[in-house]
Amino acid sequence: MNFFFSAHEGFSWRQRCLSVLCALKSLDTEATERLCDLCVKALEARRTRRSASWWRPCGYAVAVILAALLVGCRSQAPSTAIDFYPASNSVPGWVKSSETRTFEASHLFEYIDGDAEKYVQAGVVKTLTSDYRFNGRTDATVDVYVMGNAAGARKIYDSESAEGSQPLTLGDACRHAKGSLTFRQGPYFVRLVAFEDSPEIATALTALARALSNKLSTSPANQ
């Protein structure tokens, strides 16, 4: 508490509280100000023989304590994020060679500049991408587009040319072309692209896609 009362000497009580709350990184400034004012008003409404100069710092101190409790609760909450990507070696020959990157709809242009608008108009929520390597020599990229609903995934799937591709039984619809495989499953549109085209890679890419499909089938959106 000495830090709260002395480290911000020269600041108003409100400024002291805002500084500490923002350091907690649990609330933005606007929400922090509302919390401070709410606590102060509640305490001042109940004051009796205490002076306002005593109740005001008390109110801000209570706001700091409440925010700290919120931070504690949030840090203990379990993560609900779902890992769609098969782990290394869970599919024979395939190793996950990069971290999974996520692009929210508003930032999709950073990943597919020039074509992002098509996905945005179809209702994309976010896009996940990761790289894999097969038998230590062939690289592949796996993109998962999380759409707002199954209709959005179908819209993207149907917008792509099927010329030269072969249908596969996977998800709701699937096709395989030279070095690539696309499928849709519920609200997901998935594209796998290998930087090599051979019968061995085609078989391996299909196996990776099936493992990914199994992961997607256990997600809440497909329940």
C-alpha cells in the first residue's frame, strides 16, 4: 500500500487509481474510469461523519482491489481455444513446422492481400494458418477459415474452380487437385497446399486432411 500512497505523490487520487488499474491490463481506460466513479459514488452515498477527503481515496482504493480480483479470476479461467491442427507425427511423415498464426477478419488482408474481401463478404470470422513438412523434405501450408456459418464455408468452396480436380469423400465436400486439397465442413473452409506434386504427396496430403477433419468434427461448432 505504501506504493499506492507514495509512488504517485503529486497525482490526484483518481490519477493514482487509474495508473494502477491500467498497469493491471485488465480494463481499458474508459472502463476503468467507470469503475472508479461507480465505487466512489457508492461510498460517498453512504458516508456519515467521515469527511469527503477520507472517503474519496478509500473509494479509489476499493476500485483497485476490485480490478485486482477481476484479474485474478481471469488468469485462472481455463482457455477455451481449440487447436485444430494435428500434432507433429500424429499423421505418419508429417511434422508441424511452424506456430499457428491467427488473422481476425479485419486483418485478413495481411495474409491474403487482394483476395481477403471475398472471405469477408462470405462472413469469415478468423483465419488460422500453419506450415507442415513431410518426411523432412516437402513443405505444405494448411489454412483453416472459420466462417460465421456453414453457408459461408459453402459460398467460398463453390466460388473456387473445380476444373482438373477430383472429388474426395471428406467433410461436407472435398476435392483434390495437383498439390492441393480443399474441403468444407460445417462453418470451416480448409485449404492444404503442398509444394510438390506426386502420388506419394497426394496420399500424404489426404491423410493430413482427414486428421484435420477429425479435429474439426470435435469442435463446438460442429456439435
